[in-house]
Amino acid sequence: MDEEQKAGASGLFDAVYGGDEDAVVRALRAGAAADEPDDEGRTALYLASVSDEPGIVRLLLSAGADPDRLSSGTDLPLCGAACGGHTEVVRALLAADARVDLREEFGFTAMAWALQRGHERVVRALLDGGADPQLPGPGGGLPLVAAARRGSTGCVRALLEHGAQGRTEALAEALAWCGVDVAAVLRTGLGQPGSDAVTQRFVEDGGVTVVVELLDEEGRPRSGNDMQTGHAAIATLLEGDLGVVTPAAELAERALRRGDPDDDDWTEAVAVLRARGDEETFLAAAAWCASGEAPRRAFGADVLGQLGPRGRYTARSLPVLRALARTARDTAGPRSAVVALGHLGDPVALPEILLHARHPEPRVRRAVALALTGLVPAGHGEGVAALVALTRDADGDVRNWAAAALAAAPADTAQVRHALAALLEDPVPDAAAEAARGLALRHDPRAVEALARILACQAPGGYAHDTARDAVRHVPDARVRARLEWTVPRCR
């Protein structure tokens, strides 16, 4: 390599390190080779891949970089991107025909790295790109078992959707981890007992990720590891897939271990019990609703709300849920009871739902707005007034759900129209779109300019834009309707 070429290569690597796409273009135009490694054997494509620079990755690929070339003789760009969770880079490499199941040093594939780190979106991108869901990892284990060991419910779901084998082995792995102190295992795995360590827990991806870091003498992290904790949800998911009928009491205990209704452990257990829909499950759920434990009452309500075939248990569930809604004083109980009563869809429960319209917790008020959707008759003044009040709520999500419920309500009064019109400039675009839809349904001319603005300034494919586009068909004037239908998105 002559001096000019060295200068060009140096400029390319500086541009990659700096994340400067324009500088990359200049270096390539100046003659830098897209595939030429630096003095240590590293390739620009690998560095851009591990740095999550999809734009630079595409530039290098377009300039002739080989997506399968090893960096430093050991590392594949696809593996580096997968390990880092860089989904867009993974997709760019696959689009350039990177071999999805190619192994790098120590037998790792991109899938093995993604599963080890619990990156669900990367796993899905690899599977969409043709990755073999049965290909063993570097230790010979099946991908599904690796995902179960990691505790990533999302990765397990993705693999199951692509026909991954090893369900029995993965179930055994998940059950073995249920109830284990993950933080203690991670600390042991890092070695050096007695060293200062910090343990953090992050609620993400439908569960909790535990992170343990060892600290040096100055308190700086020097090594660490992390693990997800969705093992109970994974066990429930795999049992259902294998046809294993787990006792209702066991499913409840799994859900209540953390007691979070948004956690996969909870939602997977509820889904299984709802689908089971038998007398034994009904009796168990009804008993849970009368429990002295608030989370258990909420779990029972979630099960009763959609138990079995539509309507089969409605008559018997209604009094149980109405009683829970009247007596619960925590947050989870009223929220779950209100949501469940909304699912049952019987206006007889309106008094119990409306009881919580001014609850101090926004999650409960959101549940009220959601439950009232399609449930408030035209002449029910108290229900309409509650929805109108919720459209003025300080919480944007509450306003959004209230706008959707009020838009769909059969009531058409000046009070309703005024409340919807007041939302047309709401900072939550979805709420503004729902309000515009509600006015369009009522042939109110105030909907027109709001629809035009949303269609022009909200991203196509987003909820607000799609809601506005659907609402256009309710505009009575054909010429105005045509203008709206031909509105070109202008905001980027």
C-alpha cells in the first residue's frame, strides 16, 4: 500500500470511528478501499457494524465491502451487530447477502450471539433472513434451549413461531431456573468472591433484566453480566405448546411471583387460563377475586374478564367483578376489575366502572376510559359526562382512550362535540386524530381542517395518520372528501 492509499485508509477509519457518513463518502471517493483492513487487521465494515452505524454499513457495502469478511481474522460483521443488538445493521448486512448462519471464532453464529444477549428483534431479523432455528450453538445446544436459559420470552416466542425444535429440553431448562436467585448466579459466574459488586434490575421486554457489575478500587465497573428473568413465562408458554396442563394454582403462583400485570409471567398465565375456560378455572378465579391479597384479586379479575367462549361465564362473573370493583382500594384490583367489566360488555356494570373515573392513579383512569368504549348508551348522562371529563385529564394516555371512547359513543350533543373539538389541537397526535374521527362521524365541519393537518403532518402507517385516513370516509361533502383523500404527507 503506497502513502496515498494509507492516507485514504486512515481517513476512512477516522470517519467510521467518528460516525461521519459524509466523511466516509469523501474517503471512498478519494480512493480508500472499502475492504482494506487497518494495521491490526480490523475492517471498516466490522467497526461500523459493532458501532451501530447502519448508514455507514450501507455505504461500505455499496462500495464493495464483503459482508462475510473476517475482521482481525476472527470476527464477522453480522455477529458483531447481532451481539450488540443492532437490528438495522443486521438487516443491512442480510440485504447484502451476508451468510446468516456463518460461524466466526469459537463457533459462534449471529443467532448464538443474539440469543446469548436476549435481543429479540435481532433474532426475528435473523429468522426472517433465513437463519436455521435448529442450528446448534457453539456448545452444541439448540437455540430454543439457549433462549430459555437466557430467560428471554420474546426470543422463545420468535423461535417457536419459526418451528424451532427442542421444546421438551427448553421446558426443563426454564423450570430449572424458576425461582433461582439470578443475581447470585451472575455474581458467582463473574468470580472473585468478596469483590465489590453492584446489582441493578431493569423492567424491560415484558420482564426484568438483572445486571451485575464488579467494581474496581475506584468504584468503576470492570466486568459484568446480565440475564433476563422470564423463565416462568417461558415454562408456561412451552407447556401450552406441548399440551401440558399445569394446575391453575401453579400458574397463579408464577404470575404472582413478581405480581406485575404487565409482566410476561402474569400475561402468559392469564392467557392459558382464559383459553382453558372450564368450571375449575372459573371457581379458582372467583376465589382469587375474594382473596386478602391485592395482586391475587387482580389476577383473578384478569382471568374472569375473558374466560372461555364469549358469554359463557358472563352472568356468573359479573357479580364477582362488580363486588371487587366496589370494594378494592388498591390500584391493581380496581384496574383489573374495571378492565374485566369492560371486556364483559354489560352496561349493568357502569356504576362500578364510573366509581373509579376520578381515581388518583392514571392507570386506573385509563382502564375506565377503555372499559367505557362502546359501553355507554346514548342517554346515559353520567357515562357521557365521565368521558367528557376524562378527555380533559392531565395524562395524555387517558385523554387518548377517552377520545376514542367518546368518538365511538352514540351520544351526539353539543357537550360531546365541544369536548371533541377541544382535543383537535391536543399534543398527543392519537388523541387529536380520535377527536377528529368523532367529529367526522357526526358530520361536524370542524373535523375537516384537523384531518387535513393530521394527514399532512403525521407519518403514514402511524396510528394518528391511519385513524384520520379512515375518518375521511365519513366526511359528507364529496369534494372535501376528495381533497382529504389526496392530501400528501409533508412532515418528515
